[in-house]
Amino acid sequence: MSERIPKGALVLLAALLLCAPPFYLDAFWLRIGLFSMAAAIGAVGLGLLTGTAGQLSLGHAFFLAVGAYGYTWLAGEPGPGLPTGLAALLAVLLAGAAGGLFSPVAGRVRGIYLGVATLALVFLGHHVLLTADSVTGGFNGRSVPPLSLGGFSFGDDGGGLVVLGVPFGAEERLWFLGLALLAGTWWTARGLLRGRPGRALAALRDSETAAAVMGVDVARHRASAFVVSSMYAGLAGVLLALAFRRVVPDYFGLALSVDYLAMIVIGGLGSVAGAAAGAVFVTALPLLMTRYADQLPLVTAPGTTEGGVGPTEAARYLYGAAIVLVLLYAPDGLTGITRRVRTRLRPAAPAPAPATRPSASAVRTKEPTP
């Protein structure tokens, strides 16, 4: 009889494997990992809002922009020039405050109406990013100050940090920062889902009337879900800004909000692991297709005038088709597919031996009493 590997050992093994890439992979693959980790943090927040609380949001890109530009302005010049660690924390709180200002709308509007209302945030935010030149840098954006915590810089400071014979530049250092932030996001989100707030949000998603009858404050919980989701998005925006090293307004548009919806649908609504898996798929696919465009059929390299489809457009077609397939054949996304495969591969428990009945000859008949 096979023994199952303890869960703690699996977590430790996964942590060791995730810490290994900076020692073996080049900067391109590390950037893909960084962008995927930042997207996973934001997707977890949107999964809590849309998948668990049942609130449609098309404005996730706005809150990522608040986090990214908030950190850049608070830590940079022109700006207050605050310590970068404090600036990152304040940027996350600023994104949460922006979600709090919008929460009265989120507490009273639902469905497609909430989606349209959040869509307005994207266009409003994009207009502000283009026009507030003194804060955002306008169309050209701004350079992002590298993060420094306790005297340790997460940028290319020229210090020549070498670990186990491997030079650690900005990507290698940010990799471990991203892992720490993703682990904290994962832990807090799972704790939230398994606690009373998660059960209340799930009740709201299923039936607001039934949830209100059970004593759930509908408006307060819906508004709280929006604030928490906005703070996750702000944290993702800070990590994205550090990874890109420059923020520009055109990145935080409607297409980014649609990408985040694709992440949680493909990964599986209401699942932390599914949101992270969908984020890796949607983020890494266009980057990989851009690198290998010359080796893929019907895909042209960026900047060429030949007939064909660009790698970004081709990636959108592919994960658009993935969304259709998921909705048709696997509504619970990659999480549900993984769960079913794991159930099929799990060895079946041995059937209990059938109870044997004694033979007729072994049954002793009672003699009649004289």
C-alpha cells in the first residue's frame, strides 16, 4: 500500500524548486516569471471579487495603475522622495483607498451595471495618466526608482552581488521579492476564503436575499471585497513597475482588464491556485510567442511588414479560444481539470472482502428439548 507524501514536504519541495531559476535561467525567463508573479497577485484579487463575491469588474487595470504610479511618484523625483519601502506600502494603501472611494457604487450596483461602472474607471484613469504630466510623466511615462529595504537594493546598483558563483542583478533579486509577495498573497487569500468572510462572500454570490436572511451585511461585504481586491491589484502594480522599470499609460488600458478576466476564467473562478495558473498562461504566452515568432507558422516577428499575425494578437486569439473551450467543456477551469485528473490517477482503495457465510454443514442445528 503506497504512502502519500506529507503536505509539508510537498510545500518545501515546491519552494526549493521555485528558488532555483535565478541560478540557472537567463534574464528573459526571469522576466517572464516576474511578470507572471505580478499578474498572479492581481488575478487572485480579481478572483476574490468576481469568482467568490460574484461582482463583475472591468476596472482592474485602473487599480494596478494606482499602485504602479503611486509607488513611482511617492519614491521618485518629482515627488515626495519617500523611502522606497514606505512608498510601496503607501501605494498599496492608496489603491485600497481608491477602491474604498468606489465601494459605495460597488455596494449598490451589481451585474453588468457594475461592469460598466468599473469600465468608466479605466477610461478616466487613462485620461488622468496622460494629462497629469507633473505626476505621471504624460505619454512617455516615468522611470521607476528601484526598491531598497534595509539598505539592500533590488535594482542594478553595481554592487556586484554574487551568490553561489552567480551574479545577482535586478531580475534575480526581484525574483525572490516576487516569490515572497506571491506567497503572502496566496496565504492571506486562502485564509480569507476559508474563514467567515469567504463564506459570507460565497453566500452573497449565490443569493443576496438568502445571505441577508442569514445576517450577512450585503452592502458592507460587497464594498469590503472591492477594497481588498483593489489592494491586491495595487501590490501587483508595484511589482509590475519594479519589473518593467518604467511605467507608461498605454499599458494600463482596457486590454489589461480583459486579460485579467481571461486569467480567472481560464484558471477557474473562485480558486486561488486557478487564478495563479491562469495568470501564468495569459502572461507568458504572448512573451513566448514574441521570442519564437520566427519559428511559428502564420506568426510574424514584431516590426515586420510581412503578411501574418503579430505574436500579441496571435496570443489573444489562442487564449480567447481557450476561454471558449473552458466555458463549453470545463466551466471550473484548469483547477477543475487538474482535480479530475488527480482523482483518476489516484489508486483506488481496495474493496472490502465480502463477508463469508458459513456453509450449511457447518451450521449446528438445535436439538429439540425433550
